[in-house]
Amino acid sequence: MVRSSIKGLHHVTAICGDPRANHRFYTGVLGLRMVKRTVNFDDPGTYHLYYGDGAGTPGTIMTFFPWMGMPGGRPGTGQAVSTAFRTGDSSLEWWKRRLEEYKAAVRGPLRRFDESYLEFRDPDGLGLEIVAAPGAPPAAGWAKSPVPPEHALRGFHTVTLHEASHEPTGTLVSAQMGYQPLGGEDGRLRYRAPGSAGAALLDIVARPGGRPGLQGVGTVHHIAFRVEDDTAQLGWRERLQRAGLVVSPVMDRSYFHSIYYREPGGVLFEIATDNPGFATDEPRESLGEKLMLPAQYESQRAQIMRVLPPL
């Protein structure tokens, strides 16, 4: 039995190329805090980098697998094509000037669902947006951020999926995962996680006959939804399996526990727990400053550190 609703997004994980360029952009330009530097559980010779607010709050976390040498991906159907962050309702012009200063190609301000937003791409071509969200509460601060607190990013606003058809994915999201339909605009349907104040929105855009996306550098690997704890997660696993989805066993990711499944259009979904959190193996005040390894790789630390480029 499902104990609690899905609270919205937990994190978004994408693929990048050079981890140093990725680190400079997300911390130095967007002003996010690196809340964890660790390695890919399945490929310990590469980083897994986590960025978020000052506390590493679920719903603010953008993560990356840096696979240098991997070809660039192609956005298309069956992919999460854009990740939007929230900011204060008077900060868009500041962000536009900042992104242009750092040579990012910016479009906007544009309008959608009565909100203003900017479109841009990171150094690997990953699609990003910043949305002026009236009433968005401030995120937990990071004292070393180069972005003034009044303009700081405040976690996720929306993830946009491109699908061959609205219906199969929309049915899963609403009928099985509990998201509430909010209506549509220009072929885009919007859904909200029940009772969630932030990181709550998921948009589905139908592209009948569109080219399927190809995974690679500059594309999203998976999106993760947030639940309170292990009991809630097990309830969701049972419910999704009863709905006919193939769901992975629970996997311990050190900072949260995860289950994975593919939605009908092909995007990899994850449900992740809030617990135990990013401060489980290092103090909150020094999050992300040292390389933290899963226990099974600690004996290989010297070898791993030799192959990882310094950030």
C-alpha cells in the first residue's frame, strides 16, 4: 500500500563531457553548490557530480556522469529535453545579462503558462531554462556562491519530456503516479505533483513523427522523483509492478535509495528517497569538498584518484 504521495522531483541526472568545464559552469556561472563528488557506482573510473542548494535539498539536485570521449547526444522523442530552474520573479534580466557575459546563447524572456522564462544550453549543449516563479521560497544558501542570494536559483521548476504521443506517458503520470493535470498550451500538457510547493511540475510535449532522441553527451540520462522514505518507496514499487511496469530492485545509492523503470515513451524514471541525505558521510559545512567513495571502492582510492581529473 502506498504510504505517501510522490513529492515532485528529487534529482535530474545528465551526461557531460569534460568534468572541469561542467564544474566551472554549474558552480561558477549558475552558482550551485557541489554537494557531492563521488564516482559512478557502475564505472568507478568516472565521476558522479552532484550540484544543488547549500543544504543539498532534494528537488534542487542536478547530477552528471562525465564520460569524456562519448559522442554528443541528440534531443528527440523519448527524452527529457529540458530542465528548468526557478528563480525570483524579478531576476530574469539579471540572469540574461549573466549568461550572455559567459557566452551562453540565451533566448527570452519568453512566455508560457503565464510565466516568463529564459532558454539556454550548458557547455555540452544540455537544454536548460530559468523560470521567474512568483512566490518561490529561497533555497538554502551557499556562502561561497558567486550569485547574489536575491537572484539564486531555487531548485527545479519543470522537466519537459518529448514523446511521440501524450497519452501513454500522461496516463502513467496521472493515473499511476498521482500527478494532477493542469491543462495544456500549444501542444504541451502540464502535470503537478500533489501537495508539492516546489520541483512539482512535469510537462509532456507530443511530437508525432518526431525523430527519436539519442543518448550521449548533452542529454538527460534519467529523472528521479521524490518520496519520503523506504516504506513509501516500497509501496510505490508494488503499485507500479501491479500496473505492469518492470521495476528494478531497491538500490542503495549511499545518499538515497532508488528504484528504476521506463515510462512508455522510453524515458528512464527513478523514485528516490529523501533519506539518508548528502550529509551522511561528511559534514554539511564541507559538502562536496572531498572525493567520497562507496564502501566497495574505498580500497581502490589511490588508483581511482590517479585517473580522475582534478576539479
